[in-house]
Amino acid sequence: MPKHIIPNEAQALISLIKKHLARTNRNNHSIIKSFQDALCTALNNHTPQTGYVWKKEVKMKAMQGIATTLLTTVNDSVDILGTGKKGRPIYIIELDASRADQVAKKILSRMALLGLQNDIVYIALMYPDTQNGLSQCEKYIKYGRAILQSVNPKSEILGLYIDPAAPNIKVI
């Protein structure tokens, strides 16, 4: 688990995930937005210790090099972006249900937008999906990690699976 999240805050965030999973209106994403807000706030509470500033829903455009040439019309939004002093990795946190297609798509796009030229730590923060596709998510996280580290060995991809039933956090 990243050093930026302390256990008590992680437990509070797990309770927000439980609310999200228990919602009756499956199209109402206000609970996951509350989770995103709480996570960003918890991370920013530790800015003096970590040196990172955290922002949510950061619009990304193709940055430089290959990505600019290939992706001139890209306009993606990162769930939570953490930036520190020059020379420190950029943190990207994406909050997603454990759907392999969703996780793989975001890993690929974030690598193209930021990971080719910058050191990044990409965190897929997953919660249970109705179809429970965690094993497929694990596979694509491992594929993404292998590709990114061959292009940029200082970068990392992590999967964190929050199981509110346990509650526990599985690191992939």
C-alpha cells in the first residue's frame, strides 16, 4: 500500500466504498465521487510529510514526444493526480470497478499520456464489480507493469483491490 495513505484513513475510505457498492441506483455515482473527494483530501492532509499535492479530475492532453505525435486530439481525465518536486514520480490513481476492460484501457492511455516521458506510479484502485473480474484485472496489471518497466524502468504499476466484505486491501 502506498505510504501516503495511513491505515485509519484507509478504513474510513473502505466504508465509503461499501456505500458505493450498496447503492440501489446503479447509475448514481455520487458515492464514488464522495470516495474520490475523501481520498484526495486524505492524501493532501499529508502534503507536508510527503511533498505531494493531489488533485482530482485532472484533464490530460498528450504531453510530448511520441504521445504528442500520435495522440493530438486526446482529452482524458485522471481521477487523482499527485505531483511532487521535480525528479519525483507522478502518481496517477484511477478508481474503477474490477472490470479488466476498464482497467486495461486506463493503464494503456495513462502510459501513453504520461508514462513514456515521465516516471510514474500508476495505481489501479479497484472495488468489486458485479461480475468479479479481479483475476483478469490482475493479468492486465501485470502485463502493463512489464511493458511500462521495459520502456521506463523507474515507473511502476500497482493494483489495489478493496474488498469491503473483509475489509482488506489486496496489493497486486
